[in-house]
Amino acid sequence: MRSTRLSTGRSVWLMIDEILSLVEKHEQWRGKECLNLIPSENVMSLAVRSFLASELGHRYTARDRFYMGTWFMDEIEQCGEKLAKEVFGAETADLRPLSGHIADMIFLASFTKPGDVLMCVSPEDGGYPGLWNDGLAGLFGLKAVPLPFSRENMKVKAEKAREAIRRFKPKVLVFGASLILFPHPVKELAETAHECGAIVGFDGSHVLGLIAGKHFQDPLREGANALFGSTHKSFFGPQGGIILADKEHGEAVKSKVYPRFVDNAHWNRIAALTLALAEMQRFGRDYAGQVIRNAKALAKALHDYGFPVKYSRLGFTESHQIIMDFGDYERGREVAEKLQKANIIVDCVIRLGTCEVTRRGMKEGEMAKIAELIKRTFIDKENPETVKR
């Protein structure tokens, strides 16, 4: 029996050592040795990151004030909401959603019932799969109808969309997408949507940091009732979600969040997001502009090397994303795996993003160098071990 306990004790310590080693190795590799070009990822400042390890991570608070000892937590949330309203020009803000997907869920649950029509960009056109029939539309019993979309221009077809809105009369119309290079026609379609009884939302998960930085577009000024999404993609906060809205729709959303979708909102995350909002207020305009300039520069450099970068006639992109077309998913995975061997990290549809490299201080000159490294790896077939040095 004693030998069994000793063996178990040793195995626990070995497991602890292994976990510590894996985290340290990941920190060194992904944090210091890799070029991360995944558009759905970013890095926080050290100050924001430190808040995630704060004492707040142990605590609860709730709208019904069931828990005591929450004075400072409540003040942090109030400060965060105030900053969010200032940064985005919103009448209401809610920082409690634990992810962009949950923010989408809360928005839909607040304004729809089974059988209602949801109109959004379909996954086949680059829309967010989580909104579609296999995702939230199916969960809530909604009928998902695609926004007419031009793959040739990577844009919503405004006139066709106007006709579709009048025909299908959606209860909610959601702009935004997972593949989003150019602004969506919120201004052109919001009035028609409202006339047909639709509530207009914008899933800004990918472009939230560009919107906050006063680049790309301004959905709330263009007619959207709500802007929601992730806080860790082009927005450089902790992983989580946010909902911003006008007063009427924002209050409706707030009434649904607790206790239906969020109980503990992770107050270390709320504090970290609040500080990230302050950083965005101070540095966001310069950051967002540089992200877009870097995306354009990287796209052009890759295109000049002969890579299949799409939409060159449209200037490649107006966001943080670049799309390269290698034919199909399996071919894209091969490219991604080859680049990973050189410590260049991309996703398997070869959707490149410039958020993280911009946060690390890189500008147009470094984009030319990154394009050269990709060329050396993929076209020149240079040894990845040599490239990553």
C-alpha cells in the first residue's frame, strides 16, 4: 500500500513538472520564436495580461448582489462600461459575455423566437458558421437566410440584399463575417431593414479593434442597433466578448444576460478588458491604421512574389485580413503545415492577419521581410530550419 502511495505521489509530481514544462515551451515558442499571422489572435500588453492573474480571478459578483465584498469589482465594471461607451460611441455597453459566440447568442435570444428569420452572410461566403443552421440559428429554431454576396468582390450585394430583406422580412439582420476584407453596407441597408421590422446587428468579432480605432467602418452610426463580438482578435484585449448598443436594445440585452447566459463573468477578465479599452482609447487610432497598412503591404509583397493573393484589383483588403487561394482546404493545410515548420503560423484556409505583428511593433518594412520568409519556405523550398533562424 505504501509503495502504491509513493508511486502515485511521484506520478503527480511528474505530471506537474510536465505541465510546467509544456507551458514554458509554448511561451517560448509561440511567444518569442514564431511569427503569428492568424487573424483571430492578438497579444495583450503586459499590464492587461497581469490583471488576468489578479485576485479578482477568485471572486464572484452578480446582479442580485447575493455576494458581499464586491465594491471594487462593481466599480471596475462601471469603469469598463463607461470606457466602452466612449470608445465605440455607444449608449450602452455590456462586458459580461464570455466570448464573441456568447455575445451573438445573447443578441439573438434577446430579439427572436423560434420560426423567425435570421439574415446574415452564409459560411460558404465567409460568414461565421456559428450563426448558421448548425450553430445558433438551429439552436434557437431560426430560419437562416443568406445575404446576397459577391465572391468576386468579397462584398454584400446591396441591391440584391435590399430585395431579399423585403422578400424574407428577417427579424434580425446581422452583418459581419469570419472572412471580412471590406466594409459591409450597413448604411445602405439599415433603413430598409428597419422599415421591414428587422433589428440590425453587426458581429464585429474580427474587426472590432479597427472599428474602435476609427478605421474600417462605424456600424452604430450607420444604422446598426447593436455591435457585438470578440475582444481578442483585432481588438487587443483578453479572450471574451462585448455587446454595445443603443439604449432601447441595450437595455433589452442587459435584462437577458444574467442569469440566463452568464453567471460568473470572470472579473479578472473584466478588469483586463477595461484596461485594454483604456489603451485602445489612447493608442487605437494609430494601431488600427497601421494594421491595415501592414495588411496591404504584406498582400502586395506576396502578390509580387507570385502568391495567389485575392482581390488585387480592389487593393487586396481594407481590414487586417489577407486571403490566398490555394484551391481547397487540404491544399491550404499543406501550406500551413509547411509554414509552421518555419515558425510562421497561419490557419488552414490561408487567411493571414496582421494584428499581432503590428502589436509587436512591425510596419511595412517588416511586412516585406515576412513575405520574403514565406517565399523562401514555400517557393524556394528552403530548409525551414534555416528560414526560422
